[in-house]
Amino acid sequence: MNKETSLYYSYADYLREQYGQKVYKLPVNLPVTCPNRASGEGCSFCAGKGTGFEACGPDVSVADQLRQTREKIEKRYKAHKFIAYFQNYTNTFLPLSRLLSYMEEAAGVEDVVEIAISTRPDCISDAYLEALAGFREEHGIRICLEYGLQTVNYHTLKKIRRGHGLAEFIDAVLRTDRWQLPVCAHMILNLPGDSMEDVEESARILSALSLKMVKVHSLYIPEDSPMAGDYLMGKLAICSKEEYLERLAAFIALLRPDIVVERLFSRIPEEDAVFCNWGCSWWKLMDEWTDLMTRKGLRQGSLCAYLNGPALKRMDKE
């Protein structure tokens, strides 16, 4: 285990534990949109083409997308087992029969051991969950659901036009847990309007839920997003790089130690962005964050002392 991952429970370590070898995610674009875009402009930070930067277009079949991307990844990263990642937009905003047919296609591709489905917490239901759990049992393939929350601050959720609040996320996680399907939450720790307190409360709420993974993003503003105009006109205040690193350190230290951390910074193309990672590479940010955690003597879960009746623990010490 290297210095960086010793500070947190990394996704790479988790996958090696589950599969006994390196496993790599292959992004898949389905011909789907999201309820936000169907009824308006979408989330203020979202680009017109969504987030599937590395994937083929949705006009390419699922099987061909996986095979084409696999060829590149296998040569570069020496991975031989793969996760089909339905990444872009809201993948459960499809008729259930169509979603299952795309999953059938993915499950039929050689060496695909898991399907990860990115969606919104207000776009899942018991009917979908029952069908996904049934698919898992029938095909013997793991299914993971990734819910975009971004922040627990409901004021910020409204400002960025997410179209849902915190309650929908909590409901989605609780319902999903009944079917024993792992959940990954997507979080952005430097949304305009959020503070360190919001970041700390995010870690606390995620830790109190039956969450398996979290994927942390640093804010990325595509030039064709609604947020880009406000940013260029100076209407948005984004915290400094140093503040983000402090927030990330606090978030990880407060996070329950058994939650898998899939990512700490956005890793996306910068050429179409008006703001991305303060002009720094993600690995430079990682180096600086690692140094900060080491100086402070922090690691994942080192400040997670707020669960299971902390007031009673204090009383016992008195």
C-alpha cells in the first residue's frame, strides 16, 4: 500500500480485495437524458454533453463501446477484469425494460464482472431495485448504484438546480440497502455557497447511512454550462485550492473508515472548462493533500467519533 492510499480506503484496494486482481471501469454512454434536462436546463454545473468524456457516443452499441475502450485500457493499465460503468446523465431515467436490455448486453461481454449505474436519487424506485437485484441473481454479476448528491446543503442544492433535496437521497439509500445493492455517493466539496461546516456535515450524514462508497469531485465548470456565465462575470465565489485541501482533509477524517473512497479530485479534460482544479494537475493536488494529512496526523475515520451514542461515551468517562 502506498503512502497516499494508506491515508484512506481506496477504490483500487477494495477492487483487489473483491476480485483478487486489478479491475478497471469502462465508461458506457446510453441514449438517455435526465429529468432535469427534460424539464429545463439541468444542473447549473452540467455540460450539454454530460460527463461521459472518455466514452464512445451513445449511437455505438454497449458491447462495442466496452470492447473498444477495453482495448485501450488493457494495453495501458494491464487490467483484465472490468466494470461496465453506465456513466452519463441519469441511467435509470429509462423504461425498465430498456435499461435491462442494455445491462444484458454489458453482462455478455467477456471479463465484465460488475455493472455500475450512475443515476439520481430521485430516479430510483422499488420496482427498479427489485429488477436490478433479480438481474444480479440471474446473471451472477455485481450491481452498484451511484447516486449524485453533491452536497447535503439543501439551499445549495436549490441554487444549483439539482431538482431534489437531501430527503430523496436518504430515501434512495435506505431503499437500495433493502436489496443489498452497494451505493456510491457523488460529492462536490467546493460548490459556491458551501462552507467547511457543510463539508463536515456531509461526511457525518454519509457515515450514518448504509453507504459503501463515496466519489469526491472538485468542482469543474464546463464552458457550456449555466454556471460558466456567472463564473466569468464574477458572480460566483469558489474557495481557494488551500481551502479545498483543508475541506477534503476534514471530510476524509470524519468519514467512517470502512467507506470506500473512489476519487478525491476531478479528472476531466481542461480544454472546455472555464474552471478546473485551480489550474493544477490532479496528482499535484494529491501530493499537497497527502502532505497536509500527514502534517495534521489525520487519516480516514480518525475523527469519526460521533456515531453510536457519543454523549453516553462521554458520560462513562466522567
